[in-house]
Amino acid sequence: MDIRRRHILGASAAGVAGALAMPSDTARAAPLTSALGRDVTHYGVKPNSPDDQTRALQRAIDDAARVNAPLALPPGIYRTGPLRLQSGTQLTGVRGATKLVFTGGASLFSGEGANHIGLSNLTLDGGGLALPDRRGLVHCLSGRDLRILDCEIIGSGRNGIWLENVTGEISGNFITKTATTAIVSFDALGLTVAHNTILDTGDNGIEILRTAIGDDGSIVTGNRIENIKAGAGGSGQHGNAINAFRAGNVIVSGNRISDCDYSAVRGNSAANIQITGNSVSGVREVALYSEFAFEGAVIANNTVDGAAVGVSVCNFNEGGRLAVVQGNIIRNLIPKRPIGTAPDDDAGIGIYVEADTSVTGNVIEKAPSFGIMAGWGNYLRDVAISGNVIRKSFIGIGVSVADGAGTALVNSNVISETPRGAVVGLDHAKPVTSDLAANGAAKYVQVAIGANTMR
């Protein structure tokens, strides 16, 4: 029999087509959206149903995590109570179209000791329902490789995201109308918080915290943070866009921050903090702060437009020392701090420093009190102030000459329109000398004044 090759090929193609057209029982049963993912609706979850979907969602999460398969949530609204995240949980939705509406409990999503968790393209609506203290709408403890990406988190009745002992990335999220803080991290093991938009919080924007002073290394970069309220009151622990507490080696860079009741960036006992390249406007206390028991701070290349104090590097009495303040533009300072701060805390200051610090290459304009202030009483040691431009300040540079104050160098600065003087000796905040730049500082051998340019 003459069997032509094309007949064989045709028969083979027809056989393959037939096989593909006839799904096996296994193929029909597998709840797959692709070779790699599962569809939550195959577990009885119904988008836009008025019913609570917690049990069906939990079953889908557990089953997909068991085989390390992503779980897809199609567009729609899903009403749910608390859901547990297992190791390997990967939940993804359609950005702006997949919404989980919280019906109450300790947290919407929680995981403990769970690794390789991913949440992406989901809207999580807390509905303003109160959460317990120290909880977030997303709450993860002791997890490795956590990823929360491109989600919207709205209306949390406590914190937006709460993390402890976590590594991973929180990136590209929109977090708004949070009762307390948008993102809280305790004792991070390697965390990046990047490119999030945080609006309208009642406490702080981002908190990088440790239970004891130590290395943290979190990176907080490229976030947009606005309208941060100090709803809990206090004297500065609330109302900050970014707060690093006891956390060493934290990098805070390239963030856009505006409208905060207190600080844009507040480093408290945070050694080796880097605060660089941030754009800050409309904050009502110290814009960029390194305070209390720290050693090492770099505050460089930021812009600050509107604050009570532009930069403060202080608390030498607590061990706060060793800093570089360089290349910042600081202007339009205001003469008062918020209610609740210590009554003797000064305002209207461009840059304030105390110990082992170089202040160079900054431009300061419109400071009602001091362009730069060095020292508080005897808390002054080894400060160099050089190459700065100071305009339209009541006093250009104030330097402590109180008993016990240490050394300061003031050299090669351009100082103009400072009616009380270009360089003036201080006893705490009180001017006690004439203009030392004009009349010399021979009486104060610890203050070296070089060739400044005054007008």
C-alpha cells in the first residue's frame, strides 16, 4: 500500500488536535489559571457576593501555599474576616479592581514564621474597624522574603502594615487613611521600603524601630509621604513622616515629604543614619533630626522649605555626636514649634549642631533666629562651620561661649542681611557678645573665626 508522507503527517496532526480537544479528568479537575497559578473561584469564592468569604478564601490560600502555587483573585469585592498566610503564599489580584473588605478581627492578613509570602495588586479596605494595639491590617512576624507590592491599603483602624523580625520589600503601595502608622517595622533583618505613597495618617508615616539599640540596615527610599498628624499628642514621638528609633545604619533617601505635624525624618538613637536627597516642605518642628544616643549621621543634599528648625544634630549630653551636615538648602523657617514641645526649645533656626560635626556647603535663607547655631551651654565640641551661605537671618551664626564650651571653627562663610550680627557668642540661646566676625574673638580662644564674607 502506498502511504504518502503527507497522510501520516495529517493523521498525526489530527490525532494531536483531538487529544488537545479532549481534556483529561486531571485537567478538568485542576483549579489552574495557568500552568503555575490557581483561581480562587474554583474554591467556591464568589466575587461581589454579599456573603462572608473567609472560610473559602482560607481554604484556597492553604491549598495553593501547600504546592507553592500563586493564587489569583479576579476583579471584584470579597468580604472577609482574618486570613492566615502560610509559607509560600502568593496572592495576586487586578490592580484597582480586586478588593478585600475587612469584616473585623485582629488583622485582615497575618503570618507568623511564614516565609516567601507575596501580596500584589490587591486593595485591602479596613473600613475603619478598630484593631488591637500593636496590630496592622497586614501583620507579619518572623518571616523571610516578604513582598508586599503594588497594593492599596485604606482605612486601617490601627496600623497599615506591622512587621517584626522580617526581611523583604514593601514597594509601590498606596496607603491612606490609617488610624495610627502606615508601616511599622520592629527588628528588621533586611527590609526595603520604597516608592510607596502614604497619605493621611494619625500618628507616623514609616517607623523603623528596634527593641534595643543595634544594627538594622533598612532602606527607606523614594516614598511620597503627606499629611501626617500627631493624633496621639506628645512632644515629637508622633507626627513624623519617617522615624528611626534605636535602628543603626538606616538609609533614608530620595523621599518627598510634606505637611507633617512634627518631623520629616527623625533619627532617635540611630547610629550611622544617612538622610540624603529628600525634598521636604511644610513641616512644623525639626525637619531633619538626629538626636539622643547616636554616633554618626550624614545629612546631605536635602531641600527644606518651611520648618521650625531645618536640621538638628543634638543631645551631646546623651552621647549624640559625629556628623556631617552638607549641601542642604534650608529656607523659610518659622518662629515657633508645636504645642507640646519643651517651652525652651528654640525655633527659627536653619541648622543646629553640638559635637564633632562638620557643617559645610549649605545655603540657608530666612531664619528668624539663627542661620546656624553651634552648642548649648557647655555642650559644644569640635565643630567646623565653613563654606556656607546664610541670608536674611536675625543672627548669621551663633556659637556657644558659655563656661566649659569646646572648640568651634567659623571660616569662609558668606553671611548677609543679619541685623544682630554675622557671628555672635551665645550663652545657651541668649546672645552675649557683639559681632565677633567684625570685632574679633580674641577673648574666646576656643572659637576660631576666619575669613568670612559679610554684607
